[in-house]
Amino acid sequence: MKIVNIILTSQNGGAEQSFCDYLAVLKNLGHEVLAVVKDDAPYVNQIEKLGISVKKISNNLGDHDFFAVNNLHKILQEFGANLVIAHVGRSVVLAKRSIKKISDRKIFLIAVNHSMNVKRSIGADLIFSVNREIFHRTVDLGQPEESTFVISNAIDLTDAINNAPRVNLQKQDVITLGMMGRIDEFKGFDHLIRAIALLEKMVLEKNLKHKFVLKIAGTGPNERILRELTKVLKVEDKVEFCGWVSDKKSFFQSIDIFCSASDNETFGLVLLEAMKYRKPIIATDTDGSKEVLRNKVDGLIIALKPIENIEQRFADNILELVEHPQLFDTLIENSFLRLKDKFSYQMLETRMRDIIGVAK
């Protein structure tokens, strides 16, 4: 089958990584795949490493960009596409309009929803949603239930750490927390910085020997604000800004506990990465974390509200992992088994094979 996989974004994030993962899996299933991306997409090199052809188009007029529609129509015609997979709303709208211009054959459209903003996907031949809440929203808005599926994001386990050495944080003087993601106001990096400051006080009150530090991997518009916060809280020496990290394995090997403090997360591929590299996870109760983790089975999930006390909840859960080595080990083992069972490339490939089939 000739499949065009489309995303028209200008950043690196979870949707973009999922887009690349689809390419790898579809190619492995034997389909002829073409990637269509925005002309300033920063992830083109990643696609080319897969040995997949890329077409770039401009998109300066949003959903109503008739230039983009015409360019995409031309690409679909020249490639002879049978199926289009469109990620994120704008790509879906432009794909719908491009397909309508083709009258000599049927081209199926699969819309992939990475957020709760699903309105533009309604009416596609099939809809894939990355979590159950998004799935229910598509059905509520009128998509027939038989044409919509929950397709979780997945991760390549080729370099997974299958046998991690046991760790006893009680014997460590320095305990390193880690966060990773785009540094914006919704990712909750400030919650962890405040938790570090609070842990300093708790260490003194409880007469503990530990020192806690935080590594932040990523870049974004809020970095300056966070750096100022570390100064206000007097924890500059306890928070390291690592910038954009390409070697994720090394980053995870440098930390003891991974934390996700997002105010809103529809999935969270970074959670899968923490599981892959055998790190226990503390995460806020977003739709994404609840899709990936079971509380006190695969990770520790804490309430986002009341927001005023969230740093206390993080600090308490961090100390719980430090003080209970058995819990630490159990979360790591359970989460790794869950990762292999539900979120591996193999599982994504199986789902794609069941729905789309294998090229013949």
C-alpha cells in the first residue's frame, strides 16, 4: 500500500516523535511510505535516517491555505497514494480538502488525535486517539465508535536496559531528580524547583544526610523565568539546566528518579523513555500519565489540585521512594513489564497490522 504520513508542525515534541514512529512501523510492515512535513520542520534528519522520502510544503495560512492544499493534492496524485495518515488538526483539514480534489479513486484518511482538540478529525474514515479520554470525545462529537480506536504511542526498545542494577537511595548522599520536555508554562518545571527548595528544609527537619539536585533537560520560552525562580528560592546550585538532550540514555542514567509535573499531558512519551531506562516515575494525574501508569504499581501518581500544595506532594513522594527501596524496585520492574506489553514498537506494529494490514 502507498501511504502518505503527514504532519505540519515546526517543533519537536510528542506528536512529532509519534509521527516518526509511525513511519518506522509502516515501513517495517512493507508499505511504501512518503513523509510530508512543513518546510521548517526540525525533525527531517530523523526521517531521512529511516530511509524514507520526504516532501516539504509551506503552510502560512493555517487551515485555509489553498496553496498547501494544491501542493498536497499534487503530492498525493504523483505518489499514487491509497491511504493518508494525518497527525494534528491542521494536517487533517488540509488532507481532507486535498483528497476531495481527487475523483478518480478512493483515498482513505486516518486522522491521529494527539490532543483533546478533536473537532477537525470528525468525519475521517478512521480516527486514532492516543488515550481513552480523547477516544470518548471523538465519539461524543459524532464519530461512529466502530471507526475510532485508541492507539497508544510507542517506543523503540532496541537500546532498553533489560537488567538494571539494584539501587538503594538510602545509601546515597546525592539523589538526582530529572525532568525532560519543552520548557513552557504548562510542563510544571516550577513545581519541581519548589519541591527541591522544600526538600532542603525537610532534610534539615528530619536530620537526613541526603542532598537533592534536579536536572532539567529541554529548551523553551520559560527557561529564563525558571532560572530566576532558582535564584529567588536560593537553589541555583541544586538545579542544572541541561539544554536540549539528544543522548537520552545518558541523561536517564545520570538521574535516580524521573518526575513529570505537567499541568496537562495527553500521553507523555517521556514517561516511556523513563520506563525504558529503568527509572521510577512520579507524575501528576494527567490523562497521559493515567494512560501509561497505574498508581503505586508502575509509578506514583499525585493530584494536581490543590495546586498550592503540589510541591509538598512531590517532596513527600520523593522521600517515600528514598525510604522504601522495595517500592523503588517494584515500580521499576512493573513499569518495564508494562512498557514491553503495551507500548513497544512491536505492539504498535501489531495494531497497525490488524487495522491497516501488511503490504503484499
